[in-house]
Amino acid sequence: MHIRAGVSMIRRRAFLILLTTWIVPLTANAQAACEPPTVLGESKIAAILDARTLRLVDGREIRLTGIEIPKSAEADGATWLRDHALDRTVTLRGTDETPDRYGRQHAFVLIAGKPDTLQSALADAGFAVASGTVRDESCARELRSAESRAEKSKRGAWATPNFIESGSNPSSILKHIGRFTLVDGTILSARQAGSTLYLNFGRRRIQGFAVTISRRMMPAFAAAGINAATLEGRRIRVRGWIERHGGPRIEARAPGQIEFIGGKETAAAGDK
């Protein structure tokens, strides 16, 4: 009797272990999938207008949300879309059906039978980078993971020399005015002036590269662990549009634009 009970218990444990091995991967995949809750429709892709814009057979123009296309990848990105997405049936997902001022609808695009979004596939190929402004956490993770794989493998734009700019070289960053750019560097100081927080990457604050965060956005950054009091000496990667206000600037409007890439460092001054 005791032997049978022991065998029965062993079988139950084995079953539970096996069940766990099934459930955990399924749960992980479900968490990783980028599927915004609102389905905005289904259609077929009739034309590729550029590396971020599609035209559907129903006439709608779709802008791929959540990504930006590096200048060096614009042509190759459009070619990649023609090779992998043209004439394919797609599902559109997002949070807002309102078109932008150009009449384009912004959405995540999923090709029938494919597990990842078109945006993620573009990023994995190295022809797109995450914008850092996506609010859906599952989509943000998917895009960053795809981007990381492309970076490690030096695919697409990541094979371009100096694709990521250095925060200590403002003269080089200024060449990207009006373009979406990734910058790595160490924050030498964090100072608030009026309603704006300045993260300075150079000793000469006016000419040096800086990231700005408006006061109204600071609670969102603090909630994401980005606190002004602890930023000095931190090495980060920031992404955004380059503007010029004395030196080059990026306005960070969402916490996802800033990524910690190392511990604290003692940085040398050096605005080049």
C-alpha cells in the first residue's frame, strides 16, 4: 500500500514538473508578445511608400509606430519591406485610429502567421531603432530586444561606423540636427533651470551636449527610476531628435528614451 502511494506521489510530482515546463514558456511568450489591445482592422499591403509607411489595398496609409529609421537605412529598409511585407495580409493594432496631419494612421502591424510585429522584424534586421516613446510595455520590450540583437550582430545600420554618437563630442552630434540619433555618454552634471532639467555631458554647458526634461514630465521619469539626484556620473544611452540651442540638445519626453548602460564613472571633460 505504501509502495503504491509512493509511486502515485512520484507520478504526480513528475506531472507537475512537466506541466510547469509547458506553462512557463507559454507565459513568457505571452508576456513578450506585442499586441496592443485595440485591433484597428485587417487588410493587405498594396505598396511600400518608404521604410516606415505602407499603403493598404483599402487606400489607408499606415505609419509604423514605435520606431525610427536611421538615415543610413532608409533605402535598405524600404527594400526589406518590399521583400517581406508587400502583398501580405496584416492586422493593425494600436490605441488611436485618428490619422496624423498627413492622413496616415499610426499602428503596430502584424503579418498573418508571423509572431512578431513588422516593426520588430525591421529592428531585428538593423533597419530601424526603437523610438523609446512606446507606452505599451510588451511592445517596448520587443522592440528593444530586436534592436539589441541587431546591434550585437552589427546588422544593417549598426554596421555603420560611429552609428552611435559620443556625448563628449558635440561637434559631431551637431551634424545630425533634425535627425533621430542615439548618443552614449556620461552625465557630468544634472541641473535644473526654471522648468527644465538639464543633463550635461560636457564641462562647457552652453556648447556641450545636453538632454533636457521638462518639469511636468519629471514624475514619469522618477517613477521609471530616473532621478535627478542620482544621475551624475551615470553612463546612459539617449535617443531622440537633435536640436541646437547653443550646443546640441535632445528633449527626452518619455522615460524609454533614456537607458542606463553602466555604473557610475569618473568622466574626463572633453567637449570636442
